[in-house]
Amino acid sequence: MSALEITETECRQCGTLIAGLNGRYACALCGWVNDHTEGHTALPAAEDDPDHPAKSRRKAKGPSGAK
């Protein structure tokens, strides 16, 4: 995974100065979000995420005694 870079731009909807990671932004003031493809780097695949559930892991069962 590449290093994260904090980037800044003006919100395209309201003009507020916003910060993001690697060119991906979300404005907390008006809710505007740029498309993920506009980022400076490719996003990693889900399988590259250390928190991604393993394919062999079973889904958790419900509470004991549930019908």
C-alpha cells in the first residue's frame, strides 16, 4: 500500500476549503463527495484489506436459543 498524502481543495459545491487523503474528498459542510476514481492513486482491492473477512470464515450464528 502506498503512503497516504493529505491533500486540500475547494469543495465543488459550496467552495469551502476541504482536506482529503490522496485526492479523495468529502465536504462536511454541504455533503459533497468526489468520485473515488478522481483520487491520485488506485484503491486497494478488498482482499488487500487486513480487516477483510476470510473466504473460509463462516458467518456468525445468532444468539443461542434463537428460532
